[in-house]
Amino acid sequence: MALRWQLLKRTVDNAKSALRHNQPGISLSGYFSTSPSFADAPPRLPPFDYQPRPYRGPSGDEVLLKRKKFLGPSLFHYYQKPLNIVEGKMQYLFDESGRRYLDAFAGIVTVSCGHCHPDILNAITEQSKLLQHATTIYLHHAIADFAEALAAKMPGNLKVVYFVNSGSEANELAMMMARLYTGNLEMISLRNAYHGGSSNTIGLTALNTWKYPLPQGEIHHAMNPDPYRGIFGSDASLYAKDVQDHIEYGTSGKVAGFIAETIQGVGGAVELAPGYLKQVYDIVRKAGGVCIADEVQTGFGRTGSHYWGFQTQDVIPDIVTMAKGIGNGLPLGAVVTTPEIASVLASKIQFNTYGGNPVCSAGGRAVLNVIDKEKRQSHCADVGPHLIQRLRDLQQRHDLIGDVRGRGLMVGVELVTDRKNKTPAKAETAVLFEQLRELGILIGKGGLHGNVFRIKPPMCFTKDDADFLAEALDYSMSRL
Ligand SMILES: Cc1ncc(COP(=O)(O)O)c(C=O)c1O
């Protein structure tokens, strides 16, 4: 086995230099003639007509040294040999040597429209040339225009927008609103959820890997309605009953609110059991609470079938939080709610220095325009099922794949060592993760046990990219 890995590593290392620029016409089959079992050439990145600039900055090793010296010890990096990514263009990234990678994780789902999208770049640079400071104390059209455009994307009476700088801030604000509006304290979130790393949102977060042992502040974690791993399968009403039980037996009978991602992101692209949110929203509202949808990863058309993830469950939340894709990489977040709920914040000064600054607002508005102009939602509806089907085909041939799930371009592949017990294939996931990088694919890894590949590329990801990803996974798995 060790010898097979050494051979594979050597052949992949040799192939790497040839793959570096992915020049059409380079045949890699020669690199794989060292062993008959590795006769098949590795799959190749789809062609892409773009030449990255020559990089003259510090090397990855130098950057790593400096990070270790000057940045917090909690900072982690992907890959045994961390990548020094220095340029991006649409769905591709380039490292310091100019090697191209398919970005199947979009910088943790932040890049919605593509790296350095020209329209968004243009909006940001033009605004930067004119003015950039915190301007809600003066008038500026950018924040008002952006708020109007975002409100137009919301259903029901979700018409009041607050801008913040991150997903954690958005969820902090949403939780504060819920508590002030209802006069209740207790919140309910789901196990396996991630809602942020600030001191309050870490309480909503239920993934132990991310949680510091601090007081959680009146937060209950309900059973995760996970159709694959949950004990009730896809039976939404049994999971909803758990929320009812929390309210009845764990609180005074009243709650401030319920928050859920509509597809869990960090938790491993887990779609909630169909019909779950509808039932839970009813229960929570009867207990005096408001319902918060965390759209930090699922919003802006990524699910393909809908613009917002909550629409896949046919509900309208009272508060919606968003970040990441809203800014195509800019530090930007938002909370959208009803005028009635928003009115509770009017009793004090509610202020966020950089929230809705002109540059981020111009960029965010450009993101909304690009998603519409380039029909990114319907693109996700087209490419997502193709990718999922390719992955399900692989599942037929590789026992390691326990589950393929997701919607549009928000996809999870869960690896297990045995399908019956669903034992997480942690080591195999880690090896394949490195192998995919060797083949030129940067993917996300997550889930409670770290055994889920998270595929959430920029929404310009194509069917050719999907084929390449599936072939690379097949290629690596066949050699495990
Ligand atoms: C669903 C969800 N909510 C909230 C957050 C927190 O966002 P941020 O890291 O911008 O604070 C994240 C981050 O990964 C997330 O995935």
C-alpha cells in the first residue's frame, strides 16, 4: 500500500509541473507509465484563456513563518504544505508558481460571481476613487441604492435592511433584535450548526470543533433534522417535536427565536428534512418567538431552484441574515427584517461604523446586478444537478461515498468506511483532500467528523469543471 502511494505521489509530482499551466496539447500519459496500475492519465483542468501575472512577492514558506510569528495561534491552514494563492480569475485560482487550480470552495463560499469579476471590480474601484469612509451620518446614495435593491429580492414584508461587516455580526444583530422584540431571552438553534465565532454567535453554533467553553447564554440546541444521519431520517415532524419539547420542558414556554441555516454549511452541506422549517416556524411563533434564516452560505441563487435557501422549505422568516456571497469577497453582511421588528432598535442609537460604507455598498449592488445579468441562479439550477448526478454515479462505484447531497452549487459528499454504520472515513477524506489538490482542485472539508467534501464553487463554475472534479475524485478514489 505504502509503495502504491509513493508511486502515485511520484507520478503526480511529475505530472504537476506539466499541469502547471495546463497548456493544451501536453500529454500526461507518459508520466503515468511507471506502473501499469497507474496507466490512466490524470484528468486535466478544462482550458481557460488567462495568463496570471508573474508573481514577485514572498514565497509561501516566508509567509507561513511570518503568520506563525505575528498572527494568533488559532489560525489554521488547509493542506500539509499550505498554498500561497496570489491571484484569482472567475472560478480559478493561481499559486505563486502560476499553477492554476479549480476553486470548488470559493474562499469558503464568499466568492459568488467569480474571482475579480470585472463588473464588481469596476464598481469597487470607481467608488474608491470618489469616496470611502463611514457615511451613515451623512447622506450617500450607495447604501440607499443597495438597500433598495436587496429589499426588492426579499419576499413578504422583509423590507428593512441593516448592513454589517460579517456573518457573525449579522447573527449578533438578529439575535439582539429577536430578544428585544419578543421580550424573551431563550434562543433555539440546531445541532451541527455554525452561526459565527463571536461570543454570542458561538453559543448558537453547535459544532464542538468551533466552540469555546464559555457560558452559552440561554441557548438550546435542537436535534438536527439531518436526513442522512439523523435518527428520524427525513421525518420532519419528529424533529420538530424536539423543538416543541425544548420549549415545553426547557424554557418558561416562551422563546425569543429560532435560527437555522437552510442548508448547513460548515456542518457539511446538510439539507434539513423536507417540511421541517414550516412546522418549526409554527411552533416557535406560537411560543412568542421569531424565526431567523441564516442565509450566509445559501443565499443569492446558489441553490438554483430559489434565490434564498428558506424558499426551498416554503417559509418566510421574520429575520434573514446574510454575508459571504453578498460581497463576492468584500467584508459585507446584512440583516433584513420587517418594519415592525426593526422598530425595536429605534429606541437607542444602533450604529455600525463600516456597515454599508460606499465601497462595500457599490460592490454589493454590483453583485446583485451580475447575478441577474448573468442568470447565475438558473446556471446553478443547470450545473448543480449535473454535478450531483456525476457524484451519484461515482457513489455507485465507490463504497466510500456514503451520501451525495445538496442543491444547486451547494453540494456535500460524505465519506464513510462502511455504509451500514456510516463510520466517518476521516483518514480517507484527508488523503483524498490532498490528492485533489495535487490534481488541481481546491475543495472544502467539513461536517462534524471532518469527513464531508464541501463543494460550493463560484457560481460561474461550469459543467466542464464539474466533469473534471468528478473525474479527479474517481481517479483518486480508484487509487485508494
Ligand atoms: C452559515 C454561517 N453563518 C454565519 C457565519 C459567520 O460568518 P463570518 O465568518 O463572516 O462572521 C458563517 C461562516 O462561515 C456561516 O457559514
